[in-house]
Amino acid sequence: MKTKRLISALALALVCATLLLLASCGFSYEKSNLKKYVSMSRDDYYGITVKIDAMKEVTEEDIDLEIDTFRLEHRTLVAEGDKSRHAQWGDNVNLYYYITTEQESGWYLPPEGFSNMTADEPGPFVVGGGVLPELFESALIDHAATETSFAPTFDENETVSAGDVVYLDLTYRLADGDQTFSGTHEGVRIDLSSPGSAGDTLVSSLVGRHPGEEFDYGMTEGEALVADWDGDGENETLSVSGVVRCISRNETLKRIEGDIDADYFDATIAGRHVVMLCAISSVDEYSVPEITEELLAEHVPDFIPLGGDLMEEFRDYVYQLLVNEVRREWHATIEEKLWEHLDALDCVKKYPRKAIRNELDEQEKQLDALYVYYGQLLEEKYGVNPFESVEEFGYAYYELDGTEYADVHEYLKKNTVPQVVRQKLIVYYIAGKEGWMMTEEEYEEALPQQLSYYAGIDGITTAEVLKKYGEDFFRQAIQYNKVMSNLVSVTNIE
């Protein structure tokens, strides 16, 4: 299994920023003779006709749905429910749950973000609130809290026994012939009463350990575990390190399984067969609150009362949110079609050598920074960095194939870097030819929103964001947005 799952949304945002927001490649487009590099006429990009679905009309039903969702998500507790009460739609369920999907290795492991079985708090989740896939929410209906039990212990004085269920935070590396799979997972569930599911060797090595105790089998010390882990008749070598999160005894769980739709919003489980084990600890009955200015001030900070009927004002506010969302989706679809058209023209005659060289340096610096960042993060959390070198990290990050670690430098040089430089050449060519170069006033006006966006992603201040990415990064991002917005405005929609 490839380890790209390790890369968080933050890292993905940084990569997207590199490609879409045009991080500096180190030479001045404004002072270059772009005609030397790009061959394109006005007709090539003016009056482009793209075929896309019609822009969605926001209806009263959409507004009602948004209001209902708001009311559902911000419910007010009336009374503590009886623990024996059965769950119904709209109830708040205090739920321990654990979701697994089948991996390439044949193992069932929890996808990131889809388990709270070892968390201190089991919920709550509104049944029908969209936190879990609908098939799991539906299965909770008429299910009582007393029908299942989950009592984890984090007591360091307790000892793992052969019949227990243990939850582990682990990093692993599985060597299978010429292929190597590795990854890090939190809350991996192993039922020691069924050793065949995890292998006798691993099960026996966990017996006698305590919650909070670290273990290491061949990752940085000790001997690796050798067994037929994937059931193909040949032995594989498994190196594992991590910590015993907790022990659970006499565990009774509700089992729910089914196929998730291929278009499900979360790609980690979309289109896959998923198994969910859960235990409802309590069910609370809630009532829908009245929409008041105080409630809106708490949950919708930018809502400004206009005077008059509050419900109608809120409907107007929701309407504008929906319209803006539809417009953003519409703009993104046209932009995608524009790039398909511009790329098909093959109008870039050659690439400036300095641009290629500088962009390659920039990409490798970013990969080095990510390698250091995630190495430190994993060391702090698990006491081990599964990546022995930046090349190994790059191999996993870019999902490169091969029996040995690929030459990441060559991959970037042949794939990522030319695409980024090509995009920059085209954007600045059009900007110069059409007189769409960004003014200083436009830059100053757009910069605060850009800084705020990245500050939210990175969890740092806007001043730190500007220092981290540099002024040139944001200048080129704003220039890109201006060119694309102008192109969208002159595009014919079919």
C-alpha cells in the first residue's frame, strides 16, 4: 500500500498551490520576450466555446434544505436521554465507531478520519446529520445503546491477554518480494481472540504489554516479523513499531457493512466495501432551536441583520451563499475546459532553461521541507520516521512505481516542472498581449484575502504566511486569477 495517505490535507494544499497559484520560477516574465517561447493568436483563446452543464438555478427547495441543515446542526439539548432509548432520525447519538476498508495488501485498516473508537469522547453525532455515510446512519435507527458495549482501558497497570481486543497506533513496512508497502495508522483494531486476522507472530508479541507501552519489531530495533501475511503462500517481512493505545475486553459491537457510492465526497472510502463496528453509549433527544440574532451571531459571524423578519433575512443570506457557491463551481468548470483547450494547442515552442532549472530547485526545496516536517511529526508521535531518505519520501509522495526507489529529480524534471513552467508562460503571454497585467492597486486589494486563506490552511498568522511563501508567490497567484477571470468572461457557454 502506498504511503501517500500519510500526507495531510495541508501538504496537498501546498502542492496544489505550487501548481495552480504559480509559485515563482525565478525569472521575470514581464521583461522576457514571451513570443520567443509561445506561439498563440488571439483567436486561440478568445471566443472559446465550451460545453458544460447549465449553471444551476438556486431554488426555494435549496434554501429550505440549507435552513433545515443549519437547524439540525445547531440543536439545543432538552433533557438527557435514557441509555436504553432507541435511536431515531434527528437524535444525538453518543457513538463509538470504527470503520475499515480493504487495503492493497489484503488487510483491513482504518482510513484516516473514520474512527473514534479510542478517543476520549464518543460523539455526539446527529443521526441524519451527514457525519457518517448514509447506510451506516440508517442502520443505527431503532438500535438501543444497551445492545452493544465498549469499555476501553488506558490503565498502564493493565496487561494485554490473549482474548483481548487491542487498539494500536502503528507504523509498518511490509516487504513482499520486490514490492514494499508502508504506512501509518491510528487506532488499528486487532482481536487477539482471532489470531488468524493479524498473524500468530504479531498476536503473541503483543500479549503481556500495557496501554501506553511502545513496541518495535524490526523498524529501528529488534527482529522483523516473518510470516505469510497476505495469504498468498509465500512469506513476507513485516516491520512494525508503535504504541498500545488501549485494551478492550468483552467487547460487543454492532457490525454494519456495505458498498459506498463511487461519487461519495470522501475519496478514502468512495467506491469501496466498508465495514463499520460501533457501540452506542447513549442516545439524547434534542429539539430544534429558534433562529435568533444571538444564535446567528454565534454560528454565522458575518451575518449582518438588515431589520425586519429575521427568518426572511436568514433566507436571503442563505440564498446568497448558495448563489456564490454555484458561481464558484461554474467558474472552476470553465477554467478546467479552458486549460484543456490551451494545452491541446501545443503553443509552447520551448522552455527557458533558467526557468526549468529554477523551478526544479524550488520543487526539490519544497519536497525537502515536507520530508523534514513529516519526519519530525512522525518522530514526535511514534518515535520513528518510516522514510529513511528524501528520495524514499518522494517515492511515496508522488506514488512512483518501480522495484527500487525512483529518481525523484528526474520525475520532477520530466513531469511536474514542465507543466508548471508551461502554465506560467501561457498566463503571462496572454496577460501581456491583452493588457491584463495586474496593477499595484489590484494586488493590494486582493492580497489580504489571499493571506487570510493560507493562514487558515496553515494555522499561522498572515504575517507568517507572507514570510513563508514570499511576496512574489502572491503576486503571481493574483495575476493568474485575473487572467483566468477575464478568460472566463469572454468564453462562450454552450
